[in-house]
Amino acid sequence: KISAFMQTSSEQPPPMLLLEAVAASPYLLKDALAELRDADAPKVAATELDAIEAALSAIGASGWAKPKAPPKNGSKNGANGAGNNAGNNAATGVASAGAAARPPVVRRTLLLLCLHLYQEQIPGGLEQREPSTAQAAIGAVIKARRLLDATLSAALQRGWVKAVLAGTELQAMLSIGVWSHEEDECREVCRRKLVAFGLKPPRLTLRCSAPDVRPGRPVPVKVTVTRGHAHTADEMAAAAAAEQSATNGTNDGADKPQQQVKR
């Protein structure tokens, strides 16, 4: 799916396309089938999957929104209006048409991944789901992130920069549990989770330079990204001292050189 998209488009692949590609991959298909056959693996009831899909459709989640119904024949636009609306459905309802054609195993994995991504929007989120459903969703996320690592490596080798960026964004969304990296609501969720873990937002600095520019020659561009946490020097010193104290406490029986290696 990713290869076909990159060969026909210069745009960045949408997150849902990457998510569907991951859910339909042979790795996750075989793993999901093995879980269904394993009596001890967490099971998700069909009614639970239907409820998750209905909740995703209700909030207009990407890939689950229902296409608009065409206008009645007695409408002002008549047949022309119906034809125009059919064209709009073809554009806006592509994902919904694909949703109806998804194999059951792919649908299950994709619903679990979307449940994790949209947990802040779906009523009840993960907390009010059955324990087996929450456990299966966490397992699907872990495996999807593992597969995305391999996907990013393959995209880097082929020079698909936009595919790498899209995969990195999806990795972050899966890690945090948000459905977008652009919406203000998702940014607020990220800030809230950072505070809950006692962290502060990082500071990112991007610098680009092209010192050697000559006519008709390739131009080398140097890009430097600096990631620094928004902590004062005193806070960093206190955090380092606390980490050192914890390291010393867990290595009481070890000699000094071993502590330095672990550090």
C-alpha cells in the first residue's frame, strides 16, 4: 500500500493509510489468527467490536465515517444533484467503502488500534471497556509500533522522506494515544500526559545551512535538530542527582567500574 501510494503521489501518506497497511500486513494477520486460536489469548466479543466501530463512526473518525446519502428525486437539483452527490460520496466515502470490504481479522486489528488512538474522544475510552479488550488493544499497539520500525527503515532505504515523516508521526500518535499531531485538543492531551508523568515539553531547534553554493553543482545542505528539555539548570542537576542516587541504590553490591559502565 505504501509503495503504491508513493509511486503515484508526491504527498505525505495519510495516517489512516499507514494504519491500514500495518493492520493488513502478513505479520499482524498471522499474529491475530494465532491469538484467535489460542484459548488463553485475550478475546474481543463481536458486540464490543461493533460498539467500537459505531463510536468511531459517530465521531467521524478517519476511515469509519459513513458516506452522505444522495438527495431525494424530488429535490431542487433533481438528477443532477444526485449525480454530483454521488461524486462527492466517491471522494469522501472511499474509506467507508473500504471499511465494508475489510477482512474480519484486519477489521479487528484496525478497530483496536483506532480505539487506542481515539480513546480521548470515544465515550469511556479504554477504561470502561472489558479487560480483555483493553489488553488486546495494548498488544495490537505494541506489535504495530514494532512493525512501523521496520517500515521506517525500508522507507529510509528507498529515500521516501514523506513516508518516513508520516510513519514517525504515527509512531508518536500510537505512543501517546492521540488521533492527530496537529489538532489543539491532541496537543492539550500531550501536555496533560507529560504533567502526569512529571515531564516538561521539550524544546526543539532546527537549523539549516548551505555554505557551499556553486552554479551547476549539487548543493550540500546541513540540517541540525536540537532537542532540549524545558528544565532549568537547577532542575537538571536535581534530576541527575536523583538518578545517580537511584543507580547507586540498585548497585550496592557492584563495584565502581561496573556502575560507570551501566551509567
